[in-house]
Amino acid sequence: MAGKDYYSILGVNRNANDKEIKQAFRKLARKHHPDVNPGDKSAESKFKEINNAYEVLSDPEKRKKYDRFGENWQHAEQFAGQPGAPHGFPGQGANFEYVDLSDMGDLGDLSDLFGGFSRGFGTRTKTRRPRRGQDVEYAAEVTLEEAYHSSTRVVTDMTGHRLEVKVPPGVKDGSRIKVTGKGGPGSNGGPNGDLFLVITVKPHHVFQRKESDLHVDISVPLIDAVLGGEVAVPSLKGKNLALIIPPETQNGKVFRLTGQGMPKMGASKNGDLFAKVNVVLPQKLTDGERDLFQQLKEMEAQIKRGEK
């Protein structure tokens, strides 16, 4: 096929299925994306070329026309279905061979070239339907802090323009942030597709997230676990929370701090924060501390003997 071969641009064969085409597009888009190659005009040009090829081959109707008419697929309807079209033209049930019209030179407006076939046989105007452009997806990785407070990401759309997209509080793995009308261009006056930012949240070194709830381990000194006290609980708000530990708190006990978890997208309240107690035993005891523990041990033994 003369001219640009969309299959060659994506590096797939003509029998490639939708999944293979999509995988090839994503791989090439990541490689040539302007954000990955800042200031590289050749990469930007290649990125647009890849998008154009994918827009056609990912649409079954456009692909079918492209396979028959090549780069002139957008003019396919001027070839097909013409009343009184001569034998051998598409739309008349005749067998014919594919001809690449790009080899025929500059023929001007194709409607002028073939419009004459309908003269004398009645007139029928075939209106091409507006088609909506393709939706496009961009992957974005955020930290748990950014998912809590919100953030922004800059992406380059299919026209090469840079867009600042706000990532709202409460996003989680798989969240899709929609930017209306910034996807692939529509055809025949149809609207543009939409752009989607697909979110992945990085694992955190302190918190574990389960939906809108957060889980964290807290260290509690033995003396506070026995006698009661106050400990600090980390928070994504930027400052620690104070938690009152009641006397005789057991190792592994979980305290629930209501409303201190992650924001919920589209809701006015947060999830909860669950703090699990990890009792820390004292180390490097002084002689005085060791004597106190020895006294405690002897008292425990006396109590047991008394119970017997």
C-alpha cells in the first residue's frame, strides 16, 4: 500500500485483533509521548502519527473502510452506493481489486471526479453521519498523601496541547478522572472523545489502605500499656493525633479513630483510622528497674500461692 500504512506505523499485521492493536498503541504511545521526550519535535510528530493510526484501526467501521480504500478511507462513501455506478465499483455487488488511489496523483476533490457517474441516473445525496472521537486513557501514579489532599497532573492530549488535570481527594487504584472533549477528534462534525486519567496509588510505608479506611501500627511502651497513658498516632493530615491508652491494654488491641481515614470521593465524610497496639518491652534496664520487676514477679507469685 502506498502512502502511510497504519498497520506498519503500529507495528502489527493486517490480521491483528483489537487487543493486539491496543497493546501496540499503548507501547508506542508511552515511548513517544511528549512528556517522556520534552522538546523532541520528531517524537511529538511520531506520537500524533501513532494516534491517527490507532483512531482508525481501533474503530471497526473506519478500519473496514481503510482496508478497502487506504488513506482515502474518509471518501469511501463517495465510491460506494452510487446509483447507476459502473460495473466493478463497491456497492454494486461486483468483484473488484483494491486500488490505492494515492498512486493516482493529485486528482483534486474526489467528489468532482466521481460525481459524474450519477448524472442522468437520478440524484441521491448520502450524508455522512457525525462520529464521536475515540476516548483516550493516560496512566497516572500518585502517593497516598496526594490521594488524601488532592493533586494535579499535566498530560499532553492528542493534539499536542498540555493539560493540567486535577486529581480529587479520595482517589484509589483504578479511579478514572474524566476530562470531557479532550480525547480523539470527531469526524464529520461529531464531538471529540473524552480523556481519562487512570489512577494508581503507590503503597505507603506507614499506612495500609482498605477502601476509605486506613490501618496503622502504633508502638506503646509497656508502662503505658499497664498503667495507661497517651500515645501519638500518625495521620495524613500532617500532624499526629493523641490517643488515650486505658490501663491494662493488651498487645494487638485495635482502636478506631472515627473520620480520620481517607476522604470518600463524592462524599463529605472520611473513612476511619484503625490503630493497632504494638507493646514495646523495655531494654537495657537499670538496676533499680530490674529490682522493681523482680518485686512485681514475687508479688505475682504470692498472689498465685494465695489463690491455691
